[in-house]
Amino acid sequence: MSREGKEVRGGDQHRLGHPLSVSTVSFEDCGHKTVWFKVGESSDFRVSEEGVVYTLRHLSLVEQNTASLMVYAQDLLSKQTCLLSLQVKPNNTTLTQQVPVILFPWRSPVVRGDGTVRRVKRDWVIPPINVPENSRGQFPEDLVRIRSDRDKNRMLRYSVTGPGADQPPTGIFIINPISGQLSVTKPLDREHISNFHLRAHAVDLNGNQVENPIDIVINVIDQNDNRPEFTHTTFNGSVPEGSKPGSFVMTVTAVDKDDPKTANGMLRYKILSQNPQSPSSNMFTINNRTGDIITVAAGLDREKVTQYTLIIQATDMEGTPTYGLSNTATTVIRISDINDNPPEFTTDFFGEVHENRVNVIVSNLTVTDKDQPHTPSWSAVYRIIDGDSTGRFSVPTDPSTNEGLLTVVKPIDFELTRTFTLTVEAENEVSLVQGIPPHRQSTATVSIQILDTNESPEFSPNPKSIKLEEGLPAGSLLTTFTAQEPDHFKYQIVRYSKLYDPANWLEIDPVSGRISTIAVLDRESPYVKNNQYNVTFMASDSGVPPASGTGTLQIYLLDINDNAPHVLPSEVEMCERPDRTGINITANDPDLNPNAGPFAFELAGRPSDVRRNWTLSRLNGEYAQLQLRIGFLTSGFYEIPVMITDSGNLPMSNTSHLRVKVCQCDHHGDCVDMERIIAAGLGTGAIIAILICIIILLVLVLLFVMWMKRRDKERQAKQLLIDPEDDVRDNILKYDEEGGGEEDQDYDLSQLQQPDALDPDCVKVGIRRLDERPLHFDHQYPVRSAAPHPGDIGDFIHEGLKAADNDPTAPPYDSLLVFDYEGSGSTAGSLSSLHSSSSCGDQDYDYLGDWGPRFRKLADLYGGGED
């Protein structure tokens, strides 16, 4: 038998593990907590100070049915002794695990001051009960027995409460209410619920609490029933090529649902395989506890191996392969590129280009680079280090091919330079890593041949400027404008022509290039801008194909006094009774000073009434003032001749007419006549159109009014034919509105007393039907006195009824009514014989009694005889 035992703490509880079996357990109250334990007369067991019972040797109980053990517990203060009796029974030569017993806390006697004894509860904590998960035993499986020391005197009932018992998840734990046996009904799962907190109760048969509830904690002991799970199926990481041993790469992580505080949840990592195994089969290692992957060998070269694939295994039970559960994951480690390879030219290069061409690719320079494409370590930057002192070439990089595009950026003259020899260097966008020297093949020689072309003749200077006075007559020679042929090694003939001459003033000799006038040059022409006139000429050579060039001749025209001044403005307004200020006028001269102002203003002598009615006084060299000599002038238009002379070296005079409009003015001094309105922008046609629109609008309004009046007449005619209230078609007629009795209503009985007193206007008369007779008012009806109490109202009504019976014009009356034919054999009688009568005795109303209880009262009223 292995060493097993039962723990007894201070006499409050005892716990017995297998293989010992408890058959009878009894305690007697010891009174205090300081307890001394001793095993009885037995050499096979011993008990520790903590109350744990151990076997001293291997026991064999095959021949014996039981083994008895007595444990004594003595209170060292009160000297009271408690006894624990154990009996061990064999079961197939092995000992069966028995259920420990949990007692409710003992009661200790306390002596009062008067000498009486009172029992007091002792406080202590019940140690947890450990239950392994995933048990395969028979269920329900006994866990512990709950009992009270008061069950000796009376019958008790035990129960447990809490999650797992009477609270969700319910039914996991049950208790025998009589014996107090606590059992579990199904296997437990620690990963679902790791512990349960129950409370045990003891009551008598009447339900009265005998003991205070005790707390029971049931811990679910973890079993290794879950494999480690990696957080990812595939882990991705990277490490730069050329990394030193010990460089961190990445971390892989796995989790285990088992208890991490036990070996079941303690994981260990290791690398199962590496692919490829180059340059070594052990390029990486992993920290078996943290999952950190680091390099352990040198020689990582992306140009040889771009990535490694590792199979990582995680095992629980601290990595023990015999008992632990394992799982694997894949790790892909990409080797990232560094600039450890310089670009290398494959060969020297040659190219050719025509002269005077720009933005032309001469040659494509190619390099090879072993680094990862389209990265800064692979992209090349080209630079001309020799042979291009004037900067006529550049080498941009094609980003897709990494080629250098040798391009002409400045024109090259074949007559000056026929060949170029360039030295081009290639580098990466980032510098090489430390320790790698530049390669000699990182430079290349490029030979460029310049090809001759037929160049265009060039005017010199271009543009060419000359100054001339305007007014030169046609046929005057101005200048000679020639072009030179750049191709010095070729003999070619140059011919000239006019390309752009907006005013068509000039011509050029096609051989000599002499330019002469064919019309008078005028500075005041609209083609002259800022006194300058531009003409473009073209020179063409005799090459194959022919080439041509253009040149511009800029002619600056000097002003002469060739334009006479005229009055400005040409038309003014003046009131019939003008004020003293007058009207200011000036002059306009297209010439420039000194051929323009100051000007001299003078009224012409003809007609004679001009100077008689008007005066013109000079204000300054630019302005003069026109005034009326008389106080009133009839409205109208007047032409005033004004002679103006400029200040040129040879002065020029001109008589121009000033149109003066004299009109009636308002208090602001503005014209108010119709002609001013017309002058403001409304012509005769616009005014006529406005008037036509107004007439059309008035006609439309008149037609609308007439239509409205006609519609009103038609409506009144319809009302005379049929009164809307007498027309019963499509009308809702409401009945059963009888209102209150005469005692409840305040009726005007005078209308019944004197019906002739009604206002005739209140009677609505419509078109009568053809089956009605005309109204006659000659029949006399009784008139009731208007006194406050004229008599019995019943007598008055009977008299009126007799009068109505004798009145042939009172409806209803016999007349011919036309109805639709509905067939013969109708059970209904003729309605024509109905008439008003003062007596109802000839009517038989007994049949109303056959219609049911609702009509019986009506039958009694009309057919009941005297009653």
C-alpha cells in the first residue's frame, strides 16, 4: 500500500484519501482548538501533528476482513479526549477509495457567570474538494459526506445550494437528504467551469435550521485533454540577408486551454524541419519557452535563397514527448534584400544623332543588378562623369527596365563638333552596404556620332529694327534684309519672299533681299501698334529637302502732321433756357505732339446766325466753351460749324460741325421730350410692339369678363327651373330625428295658430310636378286666437283635420300616376284609396299582435277597443 492518509485539523474535520476506507467515524467534543493526536495500539499507522494518518508498511488485508484503527485527540487545555474510529475493509485484495466526511463546526461549552453552560459555534474554513475533470467512473460519483453532530438526537435533512446544484448549470451536484452524501452526476470540464461554490444546509424535519450553512468549494482538477493551438496556421516573417547569428527574426505563439499553472498547459517549442537546407540545415533556432526565432548561422543570401520554410512544433507537459500533446504550424521566413550588389554595365555603347535635334534618345544603356527588382537597391541612377563639358546630354532612368536613356537636351552643331565620347557611371538609389567595394564594371564608355542635316537659312539680326517717317511714297527703298546659310560645306542658293504683311505696304527682292514700299506708310493705321509695324519674311535654300527660315522687320514710324483735328464730342444737348455754364468741347487729333495741341477754336462766319446766337470762348489749349447769346432758343437740332487749328510745324485746320440738340428740360436739367426716350434706346418699332401687347391683354380681359357674366346667367336660369332643396335625387334623407316633446322644446306655436301669418318670402316655390294640382287659397281653415290661452290644442287640430278632408286641393288626392309595369297579382292593395279621416274605427289592427312582442303595444293602442 502506498502512503495515503486522512487529515484532521483541530478536531473540526478529517479527510481520508484512498486506499484507506472509513466505515465508522465518531467524534466527541473536545472543547478547544489545541489538540494532540495519537494512534491507538497499532504498529501499522501513525498520525502527524497536523492530523494526517500514514501507513508505516505495506498492508495485506486478504485474510482479514477489516483493519481497525483508533485515533485519540486530546485537548491540551481542558484535558478532554476525543476518539476517531477507522475501519478498513478489503475489496478484491485492494483497498477502495472511501468518501471523506465533513462535519458542521463543533460546539464548545462556555460557562456563564451564573454557573450554566452554553454551547458556542467554532469558526473554521472547509478546505476545497478536488475533483478531476473528464472522470470515467460510474455516476453519480460520491464526493464527500455532509453531517451534523446533532443527528444523534433527531432526524435531519441535508441540502446544497449554489451554481451547479440548484442554480445554472443545475443538476451537476446532488445530495442525499438523509445521509448527506454529496455526489457529482456527470463528468466535469475545467475549461468550462474551473470551480464551484456550494453551500451546505442542515434542517430538522420541520424545516428549522439546525446548523449554520457551511461553504464548500469544489475545484475541478485539470487533465491534459487539450492540444496546443497555434494562433496562426502560417506565420510570416522576414530577416535581412547577411544578418549576423543571433539576429531576431520573429515570434510564433501557441495557446493551450489546459491550466497554465500545471504541466498540462506549459508549452515548449522546437523546429522540426527547415527547407531548403542551404547553406546549412540549422540556419535558425527557436526559444523553446517564448517561441522567438533567431538566426544561428551566417550566410543568408537573398540572391541564392529567397525564403525558408520552417515546421514548428508546440508540445505541452513541458515538452515531454511521451505524455505531452503536440501540434505544428508553418513558418515562412522571407529574406529581405539589401544593397550588396552594385549595378554592372554589360558592354560599351554607341549612338548617333542628327545635328540641332533635342529631346532625342541617342542610346539605351543597360545594366544588371542581382538585387531585388524595383527596389532602391536595384534601381540605377546614371551620371555622365566625363566628355560633356557643355551639358548637352542627360541620362534619365526608365523605371520599368532600369535602363539609362542617353538623351540630347541641347542642340549640337555639326559644323562645330562631329563626335562625342562620354563616360557614364551607374549607381543605386541607396548606397552599397558597408564593406562592399564599387565594381569596375559600374562605368561605361559611350561614343556618339553627330550627323549633318540641311539647316535653315538664318536672318541676322533677327528681328531687324529701322526708323522711318510716315508718309513715304510707294517705291521708296527701306533696307536690305538677308539670311546666311549655316551649312558652310555646302553651296546653296537662298531666295526671299514675304510671309506676313498685314497692310500690304512692302515688297522684297527675292535675290538680293532689298525691301521697298508699295504703298504710303501711315502711322495712324490700325495695323500699327505703339508706332511699330512688323513684317515677316522667309528665306529658303536649294537643299534637298529645302530648308527655310524666317525673319522679322520692325519698322518704327515717326509722326508727321498729316491729320487735321475735329471737334469732340460731335453731338451735345442744351436746354431751351440754358444756364450760364455753357457746353465744353475739345478736339481730337490722331497725330502726336507737337503736331496736335494746343488747339485754336473759332466759330465759322457762315451761316450768319451762328455768331448771332452763339459764342465760343477758349478755356485752355485743349478745351473751349460754347454758350448761347440769347436767353431762349426753340427746341430742335442745330448744326454749329467750328474751325479748329492744331500746333504742327505746318498747322492744319479743319471745320467740323457740332450738332446741338435744344430741348425742354426738367428741374435737373435733363431733356424730357419723346425724342430723348427714343434716344435712350426704345425705337419706334419697340414702342409699337408694346402698344400691341397692351391691346391684346385688354381684349383677353374683356372676353374673360363676358364669359363670367354669361355663366352667372345660366346658373340663375337653372335655379328658376328646379329648386335644389326640392330635388330629391341623390340626396340623403334623414329620419328618426323626432327631437324632444313639447314640454322639453320651446316651440313657436303661433305658426300653428295662424299659418296665414307666415312670411311669403320664406316659402320656397319651385316647379310643381305634373300630377299635382294648382294651389288655391280660397279654402278656409280655422284660425286660432293669439290669446295667451286660446283653448284646447286638440280641438284646434281636429278642426283643421276636418277642413283638410274637405279641401280638394290638399294632398294626398286621387291623380293619375305613371309607374313602371312590375307584373300582375300584387298582394298589396291600391294606395289611391288612402285618405285622411277623423275616425279610425273602421281599421282592423289585430294583425299587429301577430308580429311579435315589439308590435303588441301598438296593436293594443289602435285595436284594443275602449282600453
